[in-house]
Amino acid sequence: MHNNSRRIGQLKTYDPRTKLYLLLGYLIITLVSWEIIPLLINVFLAVILIFISRVSFQRIAVGSLSAFAMELVAGLILIFATSVKTGLYITLKLLLFTLVFNAIINTLDQAGIIDGLSKGFGLGAKASKRVSIALYFFPRIYKERLHGVRAQKARGIRNDGSRLRGGARKEVLLTIPNIKSAVIRSIRQSTAMQSRGYTSVKRRNAINTLAFTWVDDIVLLFMVLLIMVSILLMII
């Protein structure tokens, strides 16, 4: 990627390390946001990150369905086990983080994730491979969903009843098979990378560079400031 192609309003153009740093920064803000103002900052930042990712909300939502189900169940348990406020806060933060996670990860390819982990966090080749496969699991669910939808269309299968109700029913029915297929593909990919003696990250050259620019610096500075503000608001 040319360094001069970076755009503040397009997350896809950022350095892979910047994207992963943003994800880590959002996780920190999520963990420290326990009052209304920090929580509003959390929501505001989530909207911004999802918007500049330029990833369709349908793709983000479909990839998040399985996580949403588990988070809602956990939220109900927390409401009865602790308090309504605590349960709602935790559930909202989990749902937002899932959306942001999928928005950011969908702007990265497998090689970009590996580059970001190895160069940005100092992980070795083996650790980078394993973590990248785990991080790319939700985008893989969406790809499996597309394969299923296309297969159904090719066989002439249409939604039942109204378009909205039929579409929702189809998404629910496809969730578990999609997760199963994503798990199988992840295992196969790990085996393939291992058998090929994976030892390095994506090759870079004068055009396809891995370097920070002023765009990355400004974005990361903005994230650091938001983290500091969120922490100070919790302390005060």
C-alpha cells in the first residue's frame, strides 16, 4: 500500500499496526468506562470506528450474531446476579466491542493481521499465526454465510413469508452451520500453514510498505487522549 494513500476517514488505508492499536485502545476504554460520561465516549468512539471502517453494517452484524447471543444470555444472568445497572452496562459494552472488533478486523486481511501482530506487538511467527487465525474467525463466519446464501439461491430457495421475517429466520438457521464451517476452515488453515513451514510475515517492498504516516500518528494520538480522558473521568 502506498503511504500517501492513507486517509483519516478510511480505516482500511491505515497501517495494520494502527488498526490493532485502535482495537486495543477501544478495549481499554471499554474496560474503564463505568460511568455515564465515559460510557458515552465509548459509544461515540464505536460509532466513529464503525463509520470510518466503511464495512457494511450487515456484514458486521451477521459476523456478530453468535457473539450477540452469548452476550445477551450473559447480560441476563448478570442482571439477576448483580444489579440491573451493572448487567445493562456490561451487556452494552460487550455488544459495542463486538461491533467495533468486527468492523476493524474486516478491514484487515490475514497477512495484515500477522504483520500487525509481529511488527506491532513483537509476537513470533508461530504466535502471530495462531492469534491471527483466532482474530479472523468472525470475518470467516460472514464468508461462510455468503457461501450458504449463494448455494440456496442457486437451488432456487427463497425466504418464507415477509421479506424481513424470512430473512431473519434464514440468518438464525444459518448461524450454527456457518460457525461449524468457519471452525473447520480455521483448523485446515492452521494445518496448511504448519505443513508449509510458515516462518515469516508478508513480504514487503518499496511499494507495499509497512510504515507509519502522519495519519497514523494523529489517529493514535487521538485514541491515547480518549483513553486518558476516560481514565481521568473515572478517577475524578
